[in-house]
Amino acid sequence: MKNNFNSIIDSEVPVLVDFFAEWCGPCKALAPILKQVKVEMGEHIKIIKIDIDKNASLASKYNVRGVPTMLLFKNKKQVWRQSGVLQKQEIINTIKTHH
């Protein structure tokens, strides 16, 4: 997963990474919000979901201690990080500032 992850975040298009867990209630609340973000932003954003229980080493590498945690990457660089559930417009505004 790690090599694949590095190639995914090496992108001109911002990549929003959602670290989540199946057992996490707020993560379930965030999922439809991220779908709306993708619909609205289309090809201007890539969104990937990383299950921390299946990818513990990746979660550890990025110091993810709680879920949901969103990280935004552009050209392999982490440009933003936020834990918890945000509303669609907040996420879109953040992505646009890093576009």
C-alpha cells in the first residue's frame, strides 16, 4: 500500500486522504459529505479513504491518532490536516485555497 500511496499523492491535483475506521460513527457521517465534495469538485480533487485498522503503518507514519482525520496533499507535500467532521463548504474552501 505504501508505494501505491506515494504514487497517488504525487499529483498536481490535490489529493484528500480520509483516514477512517469501520467502527467510527463520525467517519460514517463524513462519508456522504466527501461524496458531495467529489461531485461538486469533479476532476479538481482526488479523494481516497484509508482504513486505519488495515493500514496501521501508514496511519502511524502520518501520526493519525483519531479518526476521522483528513490530510490534503499536493505534489507529495502535506498542505493541510484536520481531525473531525467538517461541512462540505469548509472542505471545498480548503481545497480551493491549495489548488
